[in-house]
Amino acid sequence: MDVKEAIVTRRSIRKFKETPIDKLILQELLEAARLAPSGTNIQPWRFIAVTSLEMKAKLKECTIGMKFIEQAPLIMVCCADLTAVDKRSERISELVESGAFAGTGIDTILTDSQNKPQRDGAAQLAYVNLNVAIAIEHMILRGVELGLGSCWLMLFRQSKVKELFKLPDTMYVTALVPFGYPDQEPEARPRLPLENIYLGEV
Ligand SMILES: Cc1cc2nc3c(=O)[nH]c(=O)nc-3n(C[C@H](O)[C@H](O)[C@H](O)COP(=O)(O)O)c2cc1C
């Protein structure tokens, strides 16, 4: 399967077979997330794989009516580690050393403390979540290639999920994503036509 086919055939799956997900497949999903790009390479994504019946039942209770997640063999709790931003300088040094910016002049811009982005709490959270979302979609598309269905889920109570997993204040739950072998073949869902989203070429 090529990337285009994964993009075209992916659906939000809300009905799963009981077939468990092999540990090696879980590793493949995590590896797809690990390789995602992120701003100055901060890599703020953190994941908890929930497979036990007990924890899946508890996690279901943290959602707003998303009962279907309980029958997924795996629910990935996808988190943003807000402290990842504090290691920005380290990550930039690694990038500079790896030659990522060679000949571009970007290294001098990034290492100048005057150019450090000034983001308030909300903007910082949005930024970190944006990076985690990219990793999640990597994982979802790799899942499609491996025959797995999944569904983004944001209808849950943040505080309840954090309490369940005893997550510190520096961690934010970006999304829950159930994964499993699809037990349904949904039609493609509606999309806006191209003319609504493409504002043109200049
Ligand atoms: C950020 C995000 C949050 C979502 N939250 C939920 C959710 O809480 N529950 C749910 O059933 N589907 C959720 N979805 C799935 C969307 O409903 C779905 O992607 C959309 O209807 C298009 O259908 P498709 O994914 O099958 O193409 C979410 C999708 C995204 C990208």
C-alpha cells in the first residue's frame, strides 16, 4: 500500500473485531509516531497503550458516551508533554550538529535567544498539541497499512483521564485513539469540495 492509498482508504472505525493486536504491530505504530516531524524537533508526544479489559472499561467512563472504544483491542492515550518545550535548546543543538540547517543560516536564527518564540499558556498548549497531532496521524496511517482501523477521539474529560493514569500537570491528553481490526466498512464520509478549501495560486 502506498501513502495515497492509506489516505484514501482510511475511515474512522467505530466497530472492531476481537482479534488482539500483536506487540510487534504496536511497536510499528509507535515507530511511525516517533518518526513524525515537530517544531525544532521537540518531539512532545507520549503514549500509553491500554489493552487490559479493566483499564479500557475505566477509560470508557472518562469519555462522553464513546462506548465503542471499550471493544477495541488497543486504546492509545496520546499525550503532550509540555516540558518538551523546555528542552528546545538541546533539540536545536542536536539539529545543528546533524547538519539540518547547513548553508541556510537558520542555525544562527534559532540559537539567538532573542528569537525564542514568546507563547502564552494557551498558545503553548496549542503548539504542543499540534505537534502531537502529526504523530497521531502518522500512527493512524501506518495502522491502515497494517490493516488496522482507528478513530480519533476528543470527546472525553481531560481531568478524568489524567486522574486515571496519574498524569502530572505538565502532561495534556491530546486524544484517545482506539485501534483494532475493522468490523465495518464505512463509506467515505462527506468532504468539502476543492473550491471551498483551495483559495488559489498566486
Ligand atoms: C480531532 C478529531 C477529533 C475527533 N473526535 C471524535 C470523537 O470524539 N468521537 C468520534 O466518534 N469521532 C471523532 N472524530 C472522527 C470524526 O468524526 C471523523 O474523522 C469525521 O467525521 C470524518 O470521517 P472519517 O474519519 O471516516 O473520514 C474526530 C476526528 C478528529 C480529527
